[in-house]
Amino acid sequence: MAIYTAIAIQLASTMSVEAVGNSLERQCVFVASDIERFVAQRTFTTRLLSQADLLEVDNVEAIHRYLVEVNEADPVFSDLYVLDLEGTSITSSRIKDDAYENAVREIASGNFDLINKCASAKQGDVFFSELVSLPAGNGLLLATPITDDSNEIVIRVLIAEIQIEQVQEIVAIFSDEVLGNKFVYIVNKSGNVVTTGDQSGVPLLPFSDFVANPTLLDRLSGSGGIGTLFYDDSHGDKVVAGFADIAKFGGWASLDWSIIAVAPVDVILAPTRRMRNWLLAVGVVVTLVALGIALFLSQSVTRSMSELGIAAEKMQRGIYDTQLPISGIHEIRQIALAFNSMASAIASRKRKLAEANAHLSDLYENAPDMLYSVDAKSACITSCNQAFADTFNCTKDELLGRSVFELYHPNSRDMAQRTFSTFLETGAVHNAELQLNLPNGSVMDVLLNVSAIRDQQGNVSQSRSSLRDISRLKQLERSLVASEQRLRTILETEPECVKLTNQAVELLEINAAGLAMIEAETTGEVIGKSMLPLLDSDYRADFIELTERVFGGESVMLELEFTTLKGNRRWVETHASPLRDTDGAVTAMLSVTRDITDRKNAAIEVQMQRDRAQQYLDVAGVVIGVLDTEGEIISINRKGCELLGYTEAELVGKNWFDTCLPDDGVSELLAVFSQIMRGDISEIEYYENLIQTKDGEHRLCAFNNTILREGGDEITGVLFSALDITERKHAEESLLRANASMDKAQSQARLGSWEMNVLTQQVSWSAELYRIFNQDPQLGPMDVRDFTELVHPDDRPLFTQTYSEVLGTGKPTTLHFRRHPQLGPACNLYCRIEQLAYGPDGSPLTLSGTTQDITELKQAEDAVRESERRIRLILDNLVAMVGLFDLDGRLVEVNQLPLDMAGLTREDVLDLHMADSYWYNYSADEQATIRDYLRRAAEGEVVECEVHPRLSDGTLLVVFARFGPIYDSDGNIVQVVGSAYDITDRKRAETMLRSSEERLRMAMTAAEMGFWDWNLSSNLVIWSEGSERLWGMEPNSFTGTLAEIQSCIHPDELPRLGVDTQIARDNRQTCIHDFRVIWPDGSTHWIESLGRFEYDDAGQPTRMLGVFRDVSDQKAAQIALKESFDRLQRILDGVFIFVGLLDVNGVLVEANRAPLEAAGIEKSDVIGCVTADTYWVSHSVETQREFCEGVARAAAGETVRQDITLRVADGELIVADWMLSPLFDASGRVVEIVSCAVDVTDRIRAKLELRSCSEITSGFHAGRT
């Protein structure tokens, strides 16, 4: 019996050691799974962070804020860094200081291989470092590339720190379950300790057991990644160890760690050994005395050991819920307790693993993206989710086994096959754009991402593939590109000057017509420079005022004179309007400017004629004056002053009747004057009466009176002429000469101006133009078609053609046409058309011109001759190619530019078909294209296209050409005109367009309501005009001192502003503040300020520029919104209803107090967590499934209501009437979900009791029956 007992004890010892070894092995697998999931989450988060567009911009402050916000919202990383490809820090989530700089240098110098890997990697690749020493302790570095807008070129590197303490927390859970004084170790492929609970195991130093057993590391590597080992540790103790290779288990080859859990054999066998020794001792002492007792004990021990062996054997077969009865002697009970504890822990781990697998399966099946797997050898589909099957309107079984290439549109299959080949080579595909061929014949644009599933040998066996529908996105992209191209084309072809300036009057953008107007060769000469030096000094203040008014939201027009870069003086008319961003803030000033030099010169000539007429009046021998309706003298000529003996200053403003008439005749003349003011002048148009000079002399004068009217009706005064009758003849002659001069001046002023909005086709006229066309000025602006109707029918084709040519060529031109005969006598008109304003893409926005009555034939002929000379000169100096063709396509005339570019003369090309000329005879295809364009133009079509003429050195240009018909007076096509301009450079620059527009957008964002300039050397501040009102000051009252500004700022704000400004100064950052100011009336207002420092060559700051605006309304709105939110929160907290706000993924965003108090938890325990994993719902897998299904239905737009079981305090379960209601944004998309639940446990319990009573009553009545 003793021998049998010893054998049983030995067998139990062996099985116990093996069971513990197997348990350690499985626990290592579980821990490896947890670490793999931990690393996968961090890898996914790092990859997602690196794809943020904000990391690609040059705004370091914005990147810093983004990294800080990310780390504060979800602190999965210790720190985040952004480095350039040289390893130099750009910014991070930390504040820059000496410790930060040292940390970056150590990271960059010790891990430059990570930066090199990222530099040659693709977007989405993530690389791991070895365990390194970080500022906050040991940890890992995750590195991933940051690419530009093309997602191809790596421009930066994102580095993320993971503290090894986070991994140690996972290991710590397992370490508590290891027997004895041994621990769990994580070691790398070099055998160094990564982390452990063993105080003697120093991280980054070799594992002591590997030092004592040099072959142990090779045994681990050659064991297939999972197993159990028996060996002597570094202390000479025999141990059993379970291990798992994370790289082979999780597929993270770059994280080559192994987990080793060590347990001493002595501790495992101690109970059985103590039992054996005790039995032997008892057997020696009392063998003969207690044979019966020994027999009983041996049977008890044998039975316990047999049960232990059976239980260990079940655990080997995977039955982990096995439990041993707690009975027998103390040692047996200790073994049973240890075994039961170990079996319970393993069973708990298995259940958690099953729950996690079920959760992942539910996520996979209900994911909105199309998920599927493809066999790497056959390219056939092996599994897919429901979204994938629904897309193809079939079941999943119908898709399984089909080649994945059958599902792609024929146009995408080659690309799909190349993508599949790339996947087999690299193991991953990121953001591949393909097209699916749907059963209904439509095409779906999708975004493909693929990762690899590898076998134990590391070979790709299957794919993890996801497809996302991007059809709507692609449609929007195509529409945006087309819209942007149309707008750019319009602005580029606009013949008027169109420009954008900021509030500092610095030029941001200008079109080609604008460059020609200021006589600049390239945009580099003027972009970024102030426009003020070009303006005449008399108009600079007016232009600054115009800028401030526009940035205040007004649209303003101004006429001014400026000097071109080549020294020529020009008059221009500028129409300026505010350009706003999507928030309505004014970001820049859009100006459309037209050259009005000719019109100004004509106006000056008219004024000169008027001045000469006034001189004639002054030298006239007749008194001429103007009286208002009260009889006050408005003006009087020199003759009147001389006759009366007064100076003009003594008379103007005085009453005529009190000053210039004798007393005895005033009453009669007042009656006459009253009659005139009533409009009755027929009998008193000519009147004679006495006047009285300053000396009291009376002279008889003959008065001729004319009523002055405004707008043709209202009487505003009287114009009179008075003649001293004693000198009548001389006076009449002077008056005739004066009238003749006035007629001549009015005749010379028969000049009208007009302006047309190209987009609305509305034309505005000057008053003179209404008179020329005999139209009523009250009609206001008219349509271009109405304007054309006023032209002689025979001249309308020429009028329309000339208008089209100006739009096409962008150059001024002149036109002779006749007024419609129904408008009055025959009238010949001379019209000059020119463009002033262009849009950002070069398209014309406004046209303007002048129209003059040139009825006399000789003047008309001279004007035509001069116009032809100017056109010839303009064409030869154009930076565009212009040609005239007959209807067969032969070149009739051409300007000088295309000849010089090809080294040709006119004789080389005239009378040749354009397609046969040197420019296009290099290619049969190009010749056929040119012939087709000219044929279509000769048939009446206006053709716009791109062609490729050859230069003298054989190179080809890309030019934008326009061919259109020319009509004669009978409406017949007689010739074809063609124009073209070089767009080669523009084509090269198109790839830079997006970044250029982004810089422009950032520059415009800086334009706010007030501008300031702080000179650091003089400590003086300059404000833009009108800025005082933002600070409650009187206009122009600001003295320019920094002390005055500080006196207006709230005292509590000054320390913070000083610190922030110093930080921005030292780090060369943009400084953004929100602060309170106190107005002189005592009221408090909020100011938002944005500024930056400028530095000299030595790196010292010299000045600070910035803008500010009043944000009091926004601040008030924020306070009101917070008060409203707090009031709503108090209301919700006061009702006993479970109310929560979820996002569309089921993450809890907000909750009221009732559910928190009912469960005895804090809000911080659940906010930001998936609601299905919170305390209320996680008590049951079925409840979690119901909850997730309800969230998915609500996220799809459905209102869900059902009963659900929730867990409250002390594990109690209640039944709640649960409702999910979706919240939609303006576009109809579900953005959040409102969850409401009411406890109906008592109500359901009452229903059940009522039903039970009813059943008892029914049974009672049935029994009596």
C-alpha cells in the first residue's frame, strides 16, 4: 500500500507540474493576445493620426494644438512628435524646453533607422523601435510617414511614445496568478528583458535565465512560437515555464517579443512532497500499530490523487471548468484549492476570449463598410460580411468561392489585378481607388484597403479586405474640379484688371490685364507689395479709406490717378467689394479696375470749355446772375459786380431785393418775382426796372429771366441777365458772344459713359448717354439686349461682334455705329470699349466704355482712321497671337508676336492655310484639328480650344485659342478671326494650384476688422483707421502708445497676455489672444487679436503686426449657450429617467444623473466608452447584442423602442422601457442618438402577478365545475 501511495503521489506530482506548465502556456497565449490587441489599437491610432491634413501644413502652432488636443482627448500615447526627414523636431504635444530638446535629439540620433524607413515607406506603414529609454521611462516608439496631398511623397514623420508601463499593466494581471516567487517576463529577440515584475530583472539587460542557459533562447525560437520548457534557472532551481512568441502569434513581425511565465517545481510539488514525507514517517513509526488506519489513508489519498489526475487530464483536453472536491487531509485540500483556483482563472480567460470573439464577429458582420477575405492563391472570396452581400444584391453563399476580379468593372480589373499582386508582395494595400460593377448595371467608386493574414511560415495566406463606397465623394470631386476650371477660365480671359488685396493694401493676386495696366512683366514684381507707392499722393488717403470701408462690409467706387511701373500716368475707376469666407468674415478686397484716362481727358477738356465759358460771361457786358427761390444771390458775373459797385463776395448770399433795388420799387418787383416762382413767366420773361448801385446810383436795366428747374419740374431759382439800356448795343453783342461760347462748350461735351456687368448683362449709363439716345433716365440700368435694340439694325452685327472680340481678346477697342432711326434724326456715334475687372481665373467681370456723338462725317472719318492705327499698334504689341482668315482658312493678317516666336515674316505665312504653316505642319493630327476648327468658325461657330504651335527652336507651346466668325453689315460671314495666348506656364503651375490657394486662404484669414503695427524700438503702435471704435474711443483719439492700450485692457488679463506674447516672441509663433477691454463708459467688451513678430537679419524682433476684432457677441452667445446647456442638464438631472446622448457608433457622449446614481458609478467611468461595454449593459452578451442592434438601427435613421434588461447597484437587474431616437443634421444625416430608458420592472412584475392570479382564479372555477 505504501508503494502504491508513493507511486500515486509521484504520478500526481508529474501531472500537477504538467498541468501547471500547460496552464502557463495558455496564459502566455492569452497575454500575447492582449498585447497583440494593445499594439494593434496603437498602430491603428498612429496610422489614423498621420493622415490628418493638418499635419501637412506649415502652421506649427496649429499642429501643436492638434497634437495636444488629441493626447488630452485620448491619452493612449505618452508624447507625440512631428519630425522632418533630417530628424529635426517641428513640434510635439509637449511644451518646448531644454528637456524637450534633449529628448528629441536622443530619439532622433538613436532611432534614425525609423526615420529612414518612413522616408521610403507608403502612407499607413507603421514601424516599431526596440525598447528604448524615454524621458518618462522605458518605452517603445511608433513611427509612420506623413505624406503630402498626393499621398505619395513623404514630407514628415510622426513619432508616438508608448510607456512600457502600459504593457506591464497587462502582464501584472497574469503575474499575480503565477505560483511561488517566480514572475512573468517579456524578452526581446536578443534575450534582453522588456518588462517584468521581478525586481532583479532590469529592463534592457539580458534575462538572467538565458545567461545561465545559453541554449534556452534557441530552444524558444525553435519550438514553433508556443510551448512549455523545463530547465534550471539562474538560481539553480528547477522550474517549469510557459511561453508564447508575440510576433508569430499576432502577426507583428516588427514586435519580436516573447512572453515567459516561470513557476518553481518545488512550490508545485511542495504539497505532494510534504504528504509523501509525512506518510513515510508515520509508516515507519506506526506501521504495525495503524495498519488499518494506513490502509484507510492510502485509499483516501489514492482516491484524491486519482481525482486530481482525472481533472488534470480533462484540462489537457480543454475542459477548464473542472473542479476538485475540497476534502481530505490538509495537503490534499491545499492541492485541490490551488488546482481549482488555477482552473477557474483559465475558464474565466476562455470566457472573456469567447466574448471578445463574439463582439468582433458582431462588429465584422454589422460594419457599414464592405469587409471580406480572399484566398491568396486562387483570388476567390472565402468570407464576407452582410454589407458586401447587400451591395451585390445576393446572399453571402452566392459570393463565396467566386473570383474577386469578377466583381470589378472592366475598366478597373487590370488595376485590381495589379493591386492584388502588390498585396501578395508587400502584404498590404492602402487607399486604392477602384470601381465595382453592380448587378443593376451601375458603377460604384470604392476605396480598397487590404492587410495580410499569414501562416506559421510567415507566408500570405488570406487577405483582410475592406471596401468603402466613395461614389458621392468622387462625384463631388469631379464637380468641384469642373467648377474651379470654369471660374479660372473666366477670370483668366477677363480683359479688365481684377485683383485681390489685403487690409495692408498689399497685392495678393492680379490677372494678366491688371499686369498690363500697371505695365508689369510678371506677377513677381508686384505680388506681396503695397499698391500705395503707385498711387498719386493726393489719392493715397482716399484709397486707404476705401480699403477700410470695404473691410467694414461696404462696396465702394473710387476714381484716382496712378503712375505705372514704366512711368506712365493713368486715370482709373475702381469698384471694390469685400470677399468673405464661409463664416461671413471679410478676408480680402476684390477690385475691378478700368482705365478711364480718355474719359478723364475728355472731362478735363469739357471743364476747360466751361471755364472759358465762365470767362466769357465774366467779360460780357451784360449782368448775369442766379437767384434762389428766396431771392438770395447764388452767383453773379463780373459785369454785375462792376455795375453795382460790389465785389462778388459782398453780393453772394445777400437778398437781391434788399441790396440791389431801390426801396420805392421793391414791392412791385417782389410781386413779379413771386409770379416767376409760380412758373408764370410768359408775360414777364423780359422786364425792365431800376437797380441801385452801392453808391446809391439808380440805373435802368432790361432783364431777361429764365426759370431754373431740377428734374424738369421743381423750380429752384431764376437765371437773369440784365443790360444797362444806355449801352444796350454793346451789351447785346457781348451777350451773343457769351451764348455762342456756351453753345460751343455744350456741343463739345456730348460724351456719355457706360458700364456693363458681364455676369448679369446689366448696363449702367451716364446722364449724357440717356440724352444722346433720347431715353428717360428714370428707366435705370438696362439689359445688353435692350442696349443693342437702340443701335441701327444694320449696325447691330458689328456692335455684337466688337463686344464679343473685347471679351475674347481682353483688349480695348473702338466702334462706329448709328443710333436707331426711330429715336430721332440720324446720329453717328463713336464708342470706345475697354475691360477693367477680371475674376481670379482671368474671366471678365465688368466692361466699360464711352459713347460720343460724332455726327459730322469728317470727324467720324478721322476717328475711324485713328482707331485703325491704334488697333494695329495694339495687335503688334499684344502678348497674344491674333490672326485674320478667309473662309477657306488662309491667313489674311497676323500680328507680330507669333511671327517673332517662330522666326517668320508675314510673307512666309500670308495666303497659306493655317494648317500648312510652319506652326502646325509638323503633325498630320494637329493639321486636321486646325482645319476642323477653322471650318467650324467659318460656319458661324465660336470655337475655344487648346492648340500646340511650333516655335523657331522646334519646341511646342500650349496655347488657348478662340476662333470666331466676322459678319458684314448684311449679316453674312466674311472672315474668321482667331486669337490665342500662351498657357504653357499655367499648365506647369496647375500642380501647385492647391497649395497656392491654401496660402492665399490663410493670408485672407488674417484680414479682420482692425489692423495694428507695434514698432518695438520706439514702442509706438499704429492702428488702422476706424480701430478706435473697437476700444470705445473717439475717432482719431488714439495716441499710439503701448501704455494707453494697456490701460484699456482688463487688469486680470495683462499677466496672461504678457506671458503668451513672450512665448510667441521667443518661439516665433503666431500669437492669438481673447481678452477683455474696458471702454470709457465702463462697459466690458471682448477682443480677439492675432499677431506675429518680424525679425531682422540678426534674429532680433523689430516689430509686431496683427489684426483684432470685437468678439463680444460671440462670447455672449457662448455664455448664453453654456447657461442654456447647464439649465437643460439640471432639468435632466432632476428627472428619474435614464437619458443619454450617443454618437452613431454607440459611444456615450453625455448622461444625466439618474442612471449614474442608480448604478453607483461616476460619469468619468462611462463617458467616452462604448455603451454596450458599460456597467449597465455588459452583464449579458444577449443584452449587449440587443443594444448594438438598436444603435445600428437608430444610426440608420429609425426610432427604436423595446424592453431591455439593465444592471444597477449591487448587481440588481431591472427591466427598462428603452427608446433610441436619431438626431439629424441639416443635410439629413444622423449625427447623434438620444437614448431614454424608464424603469418598468414593477409594472411588469405587477402584470405577471395579475396573470398568475387570473390563472389561479380560472383553475379554481374549473375545479368547482
